[in-house]
Amino acid sequence: MVPDQTVPAAPPSAEPLTEAVPARKYVENKPPRGLYVRVFIYVVATHVLLAMMSLVVIAANSR
């Protein structure tokens, strides 16, 4: 006969089991590098567009 087991083999501990901590903790405290590149391109493109529009206005006024 198998004796009834009323006490669990390993009593549950009060604190949860801790998992392995990753070697490098990821903290998102700065934007990705691609964001700076896109902002730079947008700023340059905007300045170029404004310069071209200014040249068109100057050319139209000189005629």
C-alpha cells in the first residue's frame, strides 16, 4: 500500500521564485538613432524647399 501524503514534498515559500536576471538591463531613456537622421533630413529638406521658394519669388518679382 502507498501511504497517504498529506504534507507536500516542498512547502511553498513566502517569497516567489526569482528568475535569472539578464546580464544587461534594457532601459529606453534615449530615442533611436534613426530618429535623429529623419529629423535632420526633414530640417534640411524644409530649408532647401524654403530657399527654392524664395528664389522663385525673387525671380518672379524681378520680371
